[in-house]
Amino acid sequence: MATLIQHANDNTERKAPPLKSPQFILVAGGIIVAAALTIFLAFTQHIVQPLLLLVGLGLGYTLFHARFGFTSAFRRLASVGNGKSLRAHMVMLAIACTLFAPILAVGTTFFGAEANGYVSPIGVSLLVGAFIFGIGMQLGGGCASGTLYAVGGGRSVMFITLLFFIIGSTIGAAHFDFWMEDMPAAEPFSLATSTGLGYGGAWIVSLALFGIIALITILIEKKRKPPEMAPVPSEVGWKRIFRGSWPLFAAAIVLAILNALTLLIRGTPWGVTSAFTLWGSKAAEAVGFDVANWGYWQGNTEALQASIFADTTTILNFGVIIGAFIASAAGGLFKFSNITAKNAAASVIGGLLMGYGARLAFGCNVGAYFGGIASFSGHGYIWGVMALGGTFLALKLRPLFGLSVPKPRDTFC
């Protein structure tokens, strides 16, 4: 673990430029919105909802502060062999598995509900969905969590990505029966419950796998000698908690803890894209589509009739956006960016591919990859491999849309 943390902490290797002044009015506005929404949820929803909003705020704040990316980690490894961000993933997953194992073994939440991990079937839908998601996140400029925190940070083109992510996810829900019923798939596979290892044995195997993956990335780096990542502005000492860049290993720890808290509060790990499907399906129903008869919604039509504020994933997503907004304003970085025709087109295609792929693959980088692996599910590992495969293809497509591809002589930012 110490080796993984040492290699994951890549934000302090070079001198960073100074921080900008805080945008105090925006920070205050973000805090007021967060407080008002928390109070609203406390008075109108189950106590789970305001608690999840607070968790979501922490997730968004952490993601933005560390610039903790899933998309960039895959791209850096595929393009020039830089595996530092992927090693940070391994730290995050190791801690998440350590926290998830006893929770799943006991099987109950803080409020007495059943606690279940994300363990999904392995089949054609997973392979296709994860692969096209990998393409989509490299064209769309971010993964599911990355889209949310980029929106919170004011990156204008990501609003387009988010819109078409929702549309793609809704189309995937409409096609859900075909992929689930007509395409071959094996039963879900869990290292803990499908092997007889139990959660203790599955935890040991998982840590060994993370170590092997981290070692492979180190060997790739030694062979390809990638450039160092350029650091971003940061405070020093305790002030770094509130402003500037966090080390990747610190963010990995925080994200793992917050995911475990999510599991303890609502009974399932952190997820993102099911809310996109809900939002899009509600919109489709409003314009006349018979959404309730889609296979995706069979057995869960109550969600279509209920308020979006009753949906736990929606509340987490709102928290991520607001938390990232506060973090960006605290660093003086909130600013709407320019949109060009080419990057708008990439966002449209990327959003559609991610949304559709997430429905086929039982989730995104958060629900399938992070949540699946932390839940000891085999589908999480396969998701990662297929998304990495999609990333290699997307590197060939990015220049068509004026998007950069890191080269060995470049520095990362």
C-alpha cells in the first residue's frame, strides 16, 4: 500500500503556479444553495436524502480539488504509458474493498436496510457497453463523475456532454430488453460469494490483483518513460484542504471512504448514471412515450411517478455538481469556457456513447468499475479492460474533433 501511495502522489513533483483569488460571492452562493437543498430534503424526504447530499458534496469537492479523473487516467496510460493516475485508482479500490468487505459481510446499513454491492452479469452487453463507454468518455471530455464535476466547475462544453449522456442513457433503457434477453450472458460472478472464499478471502485476492496492476503500470512506465504530469496551483499546509490541488492518493482515500458511507447510508454503492436514465425517461414520458413498459423500468415504475428528490442517485449527483462548484470558486477557477463546433460535436457523440454504454454495461466508471470492483464483482474488472480498449480506439478519433492526444514529449495538465 505504501508503494502505491508513493507512486500515486504525482501532484507535488514540480513547482506549481500560484493560486487565483477566491471567488467569495460564488462560494457563498454555492454554500447557500447546498444548505437550502439540505433543509428542503430534511423536511420533505427520508433522512437518507440529506445525508446523501452531504456525501455528494464531499465527492464533488474531492473530485475537483484533486482533478481526480477516470478518463484522463485511461488516456495517459494508453497514449504515453503514464500509469500514476491508474495507481491512484488501485489505492482507492484497495481502501474501498477493505471498507466494503465487512459492510457486505454484515449486510445491513445504518438504518437497518439490506446492504448489497454491485454484482452484475458478464455478457455481450457488458463487453459492448464498456467498450463504447470508453470511446465516449474520451470524446465527451469526461466520464460520468467527470462530467458532473466539470459542469460544476463551469466547463461549458460539458453541459452538452451531460445532455446527450442523458439522451443516450434513455435510449439504452428503451433497448434494454434486447441486450438483456436476446444477447448471451453468464451469471454474475463474485469473488466473495461465487468462489467460496468469503469476503475475507476475496479481499486478499483483490489486494493482490491491485498490486499486480500497479506493478504492470510501473513496468510500462520504465519501458516508455512518459513525461511528468504538470502540477496545478495549491495552498500549503492545512489550507490545502480548502484551496488548490490535493495529492491523488489523498483523494483516493477520501473517495473510497465516501463510497463506503454511501453503501452504509442507502444500501448500495455510489452510482451516477441511473439518475440520468430517470431524468430522461421522465422527459420521454412527458412527451408521450410509454416508458413504463420498457424492460428497464419493469418492477420499478414507482421511481417514474415519484419526485426526483426521492431518488438517491439524483441527490448524489446534485451534491457532486454543487461540491465541485464550491471547490472551483474557492480556487478562483469557476469560469464558463468557449465552445467550438468540433468539441461540441465530440461532446454530442461522446455523451450518447457513454449514456448508451452505461445502460448496457450496468453502470459507468463509478457504478460498474469503482462500485463493481469494490463489491468484488468480476464484471468491474472486465468493464475496466473493455473501457481501456475503447480508449485506444478513441485516441485515433480525438484529432478529428480537434482534441489533443498526449505525446511522449508533452507534459500533462
